[in-house]
Amino acid sequence: MRIPLLAAIPLCLLTVALIWWMGTRNMDFLTPPSEARLSQIRAEALASLPVSRLEDDAISIKVAPPDVTPDVPDPTARLDPADLGDIKSPPVLDTYSDRAPEGSEKLGALAAALEQAGAFQRALLAYERILDLAESDPEQIQSAVSAIRRLKPTLPDWHPDPENAVQAVIHIGTGEKFADFMPGILTEIIRDLNTASSGIVKFSHELHIGRTIQTTDAPTPVALWITGPGDDAISTDVLSFTTENKETLRNDLLKTAFNLVRAHLAKSASYNPAPEALDDPLAALESHITRLLWNEFGKTLSPQP
């Protein structure tokens, strides 16, 4: 007996559906397997693989994470706390001079450790020793100059009392063309130099107008030299320049003053020459000439009996 086609097709579909329902009615297709079940599946899968595929394959090779970088050693970590010494006692201008033979690298680490300890005045002195006493390369010098420019403005003057400062006189010789406004510029120059020396040297000024220098359209000569107080005082060399620009006169005077101080200090064999002023001369006066060198400069012009 043949079953009609219209009845056979629904019966076949019903049979397939009934078998699928009976086989999957207890299965949950929506809930993801637990981590424990996944671990079991992975273990069973690896166990079923041949041994040769488990050796030196791409899965078993350990690769370091790309964001892992080696630790950079902190130079201050090598310092024992005892290396800082007694940071509570008042420092003197030549503090850490005895550390200069150890080199600029150790002085820089010492200065950084002193900063971390909050001993900023001592840290500044350690940075200054890199400039005036230690053997330093250009990179170490520039690093020390940057640190001095950062620290020095935050600290009080070494000699806040002008009465304790060494006296010095800055002399300006020029023509009548600059006679009217030169005193105002000199007042600013004196203030800048006193600040740069941290109060160690107290400057005053004397203006010398050359009557024989006629007022013309030619650039006006300006001469500058620094002496100690008194008529028979010791003097630096004389440096001069010419200018016709009143706007740049103050900067020209500061640059000449820096070169005078630097050249005068270079005659001493006890200290390194101050780094050259390649940018702002006022910044160079404040950072390239250490406070120990300012004191030395003042003492050479006004030697104590």
C-alpha cells in the first residue's frame, strides 16, 4: 500500500522534529559554559593531540608582553642616607667642595637626593660645585645650569643684609648722547647684579661722561669696568662696545658685565671658568656664576686685611 505524497512529507518532517526534540530537550543552548567547563574542554582537547604537536609550537612559546620595559635605576637609590651628611646644620659657600673630586655624576645624584630630602639650599650648593670645581662635560654643565635656574629664585639671598656684602663699583664711560637716560639704566643694572650675586656683592655705580665725545650720528662708544671701593682699588679689565640703539643698551651692558666678571675670575686657577653666556646675559649672571665665585670675585676687588 502506498502512502500518498501529501501525507508522506508531513510525516517525515514530524519524525525529524520528534527525534531532534527528544535529543535536545534537556540541553541549554543559551547559557554559556562555566570557566571550569571551558578549562575541562581545553584540557581534553590538548590531551587528544599527538605529543609532537605540544613541543615547540606557537601556543607553548612564551613571548614577553610588548609593554614591559626594563626598570631604569634611580641614581639617588645608590646613595646611603649617611652620604647626605648632617643636612640640618647651616651650610657654607664652599659646602661639598670636598665631593668635587668624586665627579659631576655623583654630585648630581647628591643634589637630587638633597632635593628629595627637602634640603634645597644644600642641593643648590651641590649643583653649583658641578660648575665651579668638578670636572664636567657640556651635558652635565647644562643640566646643572637648568637646576640652578630652577632652585635659586625660590631661595633667599645668601647675604640678605647689604652691610655684610663685599663692595664693588661698576664704572661706565660714554658720551653726552647717553648722559640723560644712562643713570636710569644703571639703576636697573645695579639691581640685577646685586640679585645675581645673591647679595654677596653690593654694587654701586659711577658714570663718566666724556665731553670730548661729540654728539653725532655715529654709534656711541661705551666702556665698562668694575673696581673695589676707594681711589686705589683693584680693577678688572676695561671692555667697550659701540651702539646707537638705546633699546638694546641695557642688554649690552649686562653682557659686557658678565664678560668682565667671567674674565676676571678666569685668572684664578682654583676654579673652573664660568660657562659662556650663549643666551640671556642676565640669566647667565644668575646661573653661570656660582655664589662661591661671586664671593671670590668680590674678595679679589676688595681683599680683606
